[in-house]
Amino acid sequence: MLKTVGNPSTRFGNQTIVDGNLVIGTAGRGIDFSADPNAPGATSELLNDYEIGTWTPTVEGSTSAGTGTYSGQLGRYTKIGNIVHFSAWINVSGHTGTGDMRITGLPFAAANLTAIRAAVPAGYFAGLTIPANSVPTGYVVNNASYIQMASMATAGSGSVNLAMDAAFQLSISGTYQV
């Protein structure tokens, strides 16, 4: 039931949904914020997607994907418009992949944004082989649905891709555009 707040004889005023949900019945439609002044460079003021779900983070090598044995593998995400917020927990007890470490299975492919990469910091890690004075990090690869793991020197001198490890634990989270 849609309830009009204020003068019921007009089509204007606040609307209150007393029971049920507001359902957008046509794909690509949503909540239009165009009545508000937009900032320079704005390309849309339409919120047309919201979703919460899970995904399965899987570790692969860049040279040979390999096979992993997992004792923990959990991912969650929230998508609001064209922004995806995600988190993952991975506990690998054995892996045969070779090359650089990738985490695959992101729920959506990232946008192809020239010169912009979404950073993915590691919140917790154990068992990773990383260079001295470095911390594990990563980035969502543009136009793809995986994270390239890397190590960042604590002195800030840049990052290098992280090699595959046979057994480790890793907790990550990040945000990227689709």
C-alpha cells in the first residue's frame, strides 16, 4: 500500500510504503536524482542496481592455474549501482599452481578504466612468501574478474606481483567499478 503524506488530492509530497517493497518493474530504471544539481563530470544520476550476495574466491597461478585444496573459501559482496564492495577469506592447505598469484571468481568483471586500478589491501595474512620489508596487496585487473596479488615495499618504492605459495591464509577486501 502506498500512502501519501500531506494533501492526498495532489500527486506531490512524500510517499510512504506501509507494507511491502518498492519494485522497479523495468530493467535499467531506478531512482532518479537528477533534480539535484550535479557535480562537473557527472555522467548519471540514476541508481538502478542494488544486490547482495556471495562469491567463491579461488586461487590460480598465472603460468599454470593448478589445483588448490581449501579449508576455507568465502566471499561476500554488495553492488550499489556500478560499485562493487567485496571481501574474501581464503585458507589454502595445498596448491599446485605456478607463476604469479591470482584470486579469481569476483562476481562481476571490472570496468576497463585506463590508468585506474582498484587497490586490494590484505587485512590478514599468514604463510605467504613476501619480500623483506613488504606487505601483501593486490589490485582488481581492469576488464577482468580477478585480483592480481602483489607485494608492496613498506618504504613505498612500488609493488611486484606475488608468486604462488603452496599453503597460506589470506583475508582481503576492496571496492571496484563495473
